[in-house]
Amino acid sequence: MQNYRHSSRSCRWHVNKTNLCTREARHSLESPQDSAITRDINRTFPAHDYFKDTGGDGQDSLYKICKAYSVYDEEIGYCQGQSFLAAVLLLHMPEEQAFSVLVKIMFDYGLRELFKQNFEDLHCKFYQLERLMQEYIPDLYNHFLDISLEAHMYASQWFLTLFTAKFPLYMVFHIIDLLLCEGISVIFNVALGLLKTSKDDLLLTDFEGALKFFRVQLPKRYRSEENAKKLMELACSMKISQKKLKKYEKEYHTMREQQAQQEDPIERFERENRRLQEANMRLEQENDDLAHELVTSKIALRKDLDNAEEKADALNKELLMTKQKLIDAEEEKRRLEDESAQLKEMCRRELDKAESEIRKNSSIIGDYKQICSQLSERLEKQQTANKVEIEKIRQKVDDCERCRGFFNKEGRIKGMSSAKEVLDEDTDEEKETLKNQLREMELELAQTKLQLVEAECKIQDLEHHLGLALNEVQAAKKTWFNRTLSSIKTATGVQGKETC
Amino acid sequence: MAETYDFLFKFLVIGSAGTGKSCLLHQFIENKFKQDSNHTIGVEFGSRVVNVGGKTVKLQIWDTAGQERFRSVTRSYYRGAAGALLVYDITSRETYNSLAAWLTDARTLASPNIVVILCGNKKDLDPEREVTFLEASRFAQENELMFLETSALTGENVEEAFLKCARTILNKIDSGELDPERMGSGIQYGDASLRQLRQPRSAQAVAPQPCGC
């Protein structure tokens, strides 16, 4: 019956959860009570299925919750008893929620007050319980007085674990239900209910019998669900006013004050002295620890400082070196720039020269072409003129009776020879001059052609030179640029490191 | 309930958490090992009548929580204790190291004459031992304690520890070293002897009068 997770209750319970998202972070912190927690984890409900396995889910979650709480609440830390309550919560909800509800119960419901200042509030609660017994169950109160049985002997566990340690779980769940609804004061209702339902048995016991009853028979009795139900009904029906509880609390405090005053002053001072000595010893120990910590941290800091200074020195040196490199690189850059300017100038000059040469050559070519065309024009003119003259001559020959014979249809040339002879004298001369002229011109043409070829050769040569020069400029530019770039890169790289 | 006895001794079981105090008590009272034991909150109580040297003695034993912070709750049980079992765990040096503090507590809060027996518990876990027998017996000698190594699991030396402690107290009564009549001695006469000498005591720590019915 205790194996299932009680989901419906989990809904109601975790409404109470506080928002504690820092829990995960806290979990990772060290808890000085680690070993105490570990030791108690497998001694919390060791017979319950969920918690029985060492290293199982149940024990693991329980450990985490207890450890988280001990870190979360440094003043209280881990206290034996907490693990039972935490385990009961874990049976209803996941770890985080269980932790949140535990924190809520400890802080908002005031359970942690019981653990504070040497359990002073717990003793107050015992007194309140006894006063309530006196009122509600006077015969049992008197019997307990007779057998010297005091509340702290049986109720410590009840109050510190909120009844979770010994009683059957379904009853424990009812008690926690009631507590979450009504507040911490229901522990009196439940305690009085337990005492009232056991009154008849307890009245028959002596001191030892009563303690044994609380240890053995009482938890056994509530294995019957009916008994548990009756108990819860009784607990709920009891009306305990807060006013009354306040009154008893006040009584307790005045009683304590009176006790303190009645005490033998020497004894009181001795006790006080002992307490102070203990505190002193503890503080001295703490002081020693802190001093030790201080010294070690100082040493560590000094070492760190030394290291940092060394590093700074090294970085400074590197910075200087890098600066020097940068200066060198800049100088180099300037030099290369000059060089490239010079080269550019040279190229421009060469280029201009080549261009003017090309211009000159092309004007020569132009002139030559013009001359050629003029000559061919003249030649044509001459030819047409000659034709016209030949025509004229022929007409004249035709007109002349005598000469017509030279120019008949069958022997055109025959007749012409005589005429030709006449003509030949003129044309031969003319021909000769024309031929000469032609020859001259051809010669001139050949020469010009030669000149052209030479000029072209020269142009090619110049173009080649220009290409070389351009390449040189480009190469010069590139190496300069690369060098500058890389040196700047290294410089910035070093600087970057330095700033790190 | 109608037991008769010559003396009633109030005993304490003290020592660090997890040393097996409750299991020792359970073994002594029930003669078996306590499986699935919860850790003790506040105090637990047990009693048993034993026969020591021809006398019947009732031992009222308060088993205290081991966690340091519970000392303020448990110290009210120290007052008037006649004997104590000071328990450490032989497999845990940490529990051995805090013995001196427990002893100081017992002697200042109970009585300087309290008879203490040192119990090195969990003797059955010898392979995991962290504290040697020799070392602990030297500590016992230096502090005038009796010493036994016990095992609540097997029951070895458990009864002996309680009986040895009770016997020493009886011897001290016989020799006059302890006076049962003194307030807070942790010793009372039972109804079988000198009943008239017993005064009802109101102090909370003093054990109740045995039921005479």
C-alpha cells in the first residue's frame, strides 16, 4: 500500500511550493554536513521499497534534497529528522517540488523554529503540550507526573519529524494534509489525540512501560486504518485556541526566567563561563582557520601578481619589438612607393616616346600613301591624255588620204608603223621619262615600305619594353604591398595578444 | 511490570552518529540485530533486568541521538547517569576522533564518577577497520575507561559491555566509592533492599520508582 505515488495529493501539496529556481545551483555547492547526510539516508525508511536500495532513485533524491536544504538554510543546516519529512514529500512529487515544499514547511510553517537556539522552541512546545494535557486529559497528566514521564521523552520525535518517523504512512499523509491546511499547531491536536486514544493503556503503565508503549504498541495500533481514522477525527475535533497556546508560551518563558534567577549564581556563572569558554575556543579555532586561509590566499595572490607582472613584461617587450617592426615596415613601404613612382614616371616617358614615334611613322605612311595616290592619278591622267591624243591622231590619219592606208582594217599596225615612227619619237621620250619616274617611285615605295617595317619592329620592341616595365612595376608593387600587409598583420596580432 | 531488583542503574549510550548505538541497545534488550533501523531522533529508551554477582540490577538505558546538535536535547538525560557506553565505529576514524569530546560531555554533564566503557562497535567489519585495537585500548587506559570491541550484528561482547559496566558500579558501591544515596548518582535501591532509604526525587533526570504492585 505504500508503493504507489500519491498523485492526487501531490497536486494539493505542491500548491504550496515556493519558487526556488536556484536550487539546482545550490545543489552543486559543498555541504559541510555531507557525511552526516549520507549516513542518515540509508537509515530513513530503510524498509520502504522506494528508499531501501543504496544508490537507488529514492535515496538519491532524498540525499539531494537534504543536501540542498543544508546549503540553503545555513543556520539550521541538516538536522536528523528532516530526512523523514523529505522522504514523505518525495513519495508524492518530484525532487524539486518536494524541496520547495520542505522549505515552505520549514520557513513559512515555522518548523525550523524548533531547531533553533538549542531547541528552545521545542522545549516550549513540550511545556505547551503538558499544559494542554493538564487541561484536556488531567488524569493522564497526573499519572505521567507520578511516574516522572516528561513530554520530551516521547514527543521529541513526534515534533521534530512531524510524526513521520514511526507511524504508518497513510496516517502520516493525513497528518501532513492537516498540517498544510491548518498550520504547525496541529501537532498539538495530533499529540493530544494520540495520548487521548491511548489513555486507558497508558494509565496502567509505569515509567518503562509507558516508554515501551510509545515505542512499540502506539505505532502498531495505527496499522489499522480504522484506528488511524478515528485518531484523525479526534484530532480534528479538538479545538485548541491560539490564545491559549500564546498564554502557555508566555508562562513557559516566565518560568524559564524564574528558573534562571533561582539558580545558584555561582553555578549559573560557571555554566555561563563554560559556555563562553566553549564559544571562545570555537571562535579561536575559527580565527585560526581564517588566519590560515588569509595567509594562503595572500600567498596565492602574490604568486598570481608575480605571474601577471612577468607576463606584462614579456608583453611589453613584444610590443616594443612589434613597434620597431612596424617602423621598419613603414620605411620599406615608403622606399617602395618612391621606387614605384620612379618606375611609373619612366614608363610614362617610354610610353610617350613610343607614342610620338608611332605618330611620326603613321604620318610618314600617310604622306607616302598620298604620294602614291597622286602618282597613280597623274599616271591615269597621262594615260587618258595619251588616249585622247591617239584618238586625235587616228582621226587625223583617217582624215588624211595618204595615211589612211596605214590604218586599214586588215593591217592596223602596218600602217601605223610609219605614224608610229613619228609618234614613237615623242612617246619614247615620254615613256622613258615615265618609266624613269615609275622606277624612281617604285624605289621610293620600297624604301618607304622598308621604313614602315623598321618602324613596326621598333614599335614591337618598345611594346615589349613597356610590358617588361609594367611587370616590374606590378611586381614591385606586389612585394611591397605583401610585406607591408604581413608586417601590419603581425603587428596587430601581437597587439591583440597584448590586450588579452 | 512487577519485577523486583536490588538496584536500578541509569545508563547512557553515547557516541557519534551512525556508530550503532541503537543497534547495540536493541541487541542487548531483544537479543537480535535490528534490521532496517531508522536513525534516532532525540532519545530512545530501553530497560532490562540483569543478574550481576548475585544481585539483580535493572538497567534503564537512554539511547541518544548522535548528531552533535542534539546534545542540548540529550544533555538533560546525562544528569544522574551511573554508567555509559561510549561507542565508536572501528571502520570510521572520524567517530574515534570525537571520543574525547563525548567523554568530556559525560564527565561534566553526568558525573565525574560516571563509569564509562568504551565500545569499538562493528567488530564484524574487520576488513574495513580504520582504528586498531591497540590504539583504542591505549586511549581507554589513558582515560581510565574499560574497553571492549563489540558487534551489534553478531551480538559479540554486547551483553558483556553492559554487564561489565554494571559490575564495576556494584564494586564501587561495595567499596564505598559510590554512594547510592547521593543525589544524582544514577543509582537507586530496588524494592528488594533498603526500601526505606529511597527518597522520592523530583528531579526529572532521576529514574522513577519501580512499581511495587
